[in-house]
Amino acid sequence: METAVEIKDATLSFGGTKAVDGLTLTLGKGEILGFLGTNGGGKTTTIKMLLGLLRPDSGTVSVMGGAPSDPAVRARIGYMPEIAYYYPYLNARELLSFYGGLCGMDSRAIRSRTDVLLEAVGLADAAKRPLRTYSKGMLQRAGIAQALLADPDLLVLDEPFTGLDPLARIHFRELMRSLRDGGKTIFFSSHELGETELLCDKVAIMKKGRCFYQGTVGALAGDGERNLERIFLDVLERG
Ligand SMILES: Nc1ncnc2c1ncn2[C@@H]1O[C@H](COP(=O)(O)OP(=O)(O)OP(=O)(O)O)[C@@H](O)[C@H]1O
Ligand SMILES: [Mg+2]
């Protein structure tokens, strides 16, 4: 299988803290990875390395077969940050238009894509309201639409389920599955073990910068009776 993400023995420290410590992780094209772990475990730092926003002190990070700093590689990644600081006076349509311009999309492509995405994330009726009037979940939906705008091959989502209501979660899960079935690769961090169990082909569990498990949910569950919450606790206790 071709790989979408390949991290080899990556370490990155902030001062004396190893935020990521010897991480080796691979994700095949067309797979969904749930990146789990404790607060401060190194998930967001790893995601920033995938995007070329941070470079490892040692080890290597390769995305879609290239360096994350390569503009051609970056153009194939859609990213939703953990906390987004969007211009509050833009509405959702203007937000997507702004980001589409940054991606170099032409205005017709932006318009047609915006219509599809606002519908897909359930913001069509609120599209003309400024973002400062949005609820938390609505902002999260706008972030998902923003990440999908340029039809990326790799989606990198930092805690995408936060703030979504149950219905939006179901829609989001279906959307992610249909993207995966269309050949896209999805790398998302989460604390939502139930959602992760339902959605992922593969999980990785991080604590204090180190990865304590990496593999399929099925393999981890073994007899098929243990849920991911139980497994998560077991793995981290052993670690
Ligand atoms: N810019 C920074 N400067 C100093 N330390 C940082 C910085 N960013 C992250 N860290 C530290 O690196 C470690 C990993 O943080 P990171 O944000 O990657 O964790 P996380 O797994 O995303 O956690 P959470 O689940 O809370 O989002 C933590 O100890 C954190 O304090
Ligand atoms: Mg984080």
C-alpha cells in the first residue's frame, strides 16, 4: 500500500520537554487514523510537523511521498486546527471565499465548492451570518468546510468532533467515510473514543510524546468484546 504519512523516529522538544519522543508512525493512502492520547501527549505537535509548521529536531516526516515544507505537498493537505481564529466579521461564504483565494482556486470553483460544502456541513441557512454570531459547533462546522475546500488528498483534523451535536457527528462520520471510500486519507486527533471506534481503520495512542499503541481497532479489541475506552486505559496503564 502506498503511504500518505510516514514518520520515522521523530523527536521534537520545547525547552526541556520532549513534546514528541521517537515517534514512528505510518498511514496508508485511503485509511482513517484516529490519533488518541492524554492531554499534552504530543498530538497537536505531531500534526504541526505533518503540516510543516514545526520541524523535528531529529528523525523524518514525509507526507504524500514528499517533505511537508514542499508547497506541492501542502497543496494536497486540508487542515482544521484545534482552535481556529477566523475573522469574526466574515460570514461562512466569505470565509470559504477567502481561503479559496489563498489556495489559488478560481472564483467559479470556489462558488460551486462552497455551495456543496455549506450544504454538507449543514450551514447553508446560516451562510450569510457573520461568524461572531455562530455557536461553537457552527464554527466547528465552518472549520470542516474550510479544510475540505480545495478537495485535499489528505485531511488533517485536530479534534474535529469537539462541539458537534449528535446529529452533526453522524453526518460528519458519514462524510469522512465517503471521503475515505473515494480514496482520501484522514488523520484526525480526538478524545472521543466512541466516535474513533466507529470511524477509524487504525488508531495510535500517545502519552508524553511517546506512542504506546498503533494498529487496527479490531486487533486491539482482540475478542471483539473490549471497547476502545477499556483498551485505552489498559494501554496507558502499561505505558
Ligand atoms: N509552543 C509550545 N511551547 C512550549 N511547549 C509546548 C508548545 N506546544 C506544545 N508544548 C508542550 O508539548 C507537549 C505536547 O503538547 P501538544 O499540544 O502536542 O499535546 P496534545 O496531545 O495535542 O494535547 P491536547 O489533547 O491537550 O490537545 C505538552 O507538554 C505541551 O505543554
Ligand atoms: Mg492538541
